[in-house]
Amino acid sequence: VKDPRILEWCAQEGRLLVTHDVQTVTKYAHERVRGGAQMPGIIVIAQTAPIGVAIEDLVLLARASEPGDYEGQILHLPF
């Protein structure tokens, strides 16, 4: 599935997208935000991040967040 379609599905379902794709997904996410389209948020995990660190950061975000906290944002992990 193409990136714009994935982002549209995430917006319709109110889901954050977790990805390693820094180049194309983030490009389309910025386009959605500039165009005024809903973009519930993206979490980009560095390909070089140790899996344990990535999981710990995702758990921290899940525990410290409320629905909608990351609307229109692109976060990069690890912190």
C-alpha cells in the first residue's frame, strides 16, 4: 500500500503510525498537515535504535499520552 493511503487510513482510524521510513512517510505527512488534512501523528524509530530502547520509549509514550496528543506531529525515537 502506498504511503498516502496508509496515512489516510491512520487518520480515519485515529491511529498513530510507527515506522522506520524517514524519507517518504514523513514527506507525505508534512503534505497532509500543510494541506489541512488530519494527521494523527507519526513515530519514526531510527533503524539503528536497539529494539529494547525503542520498546521502552514506545511504552513511555503510551503511558504518558492521551488520545490526540500527537496530532500533526512527527516524533523521532530514541529520545
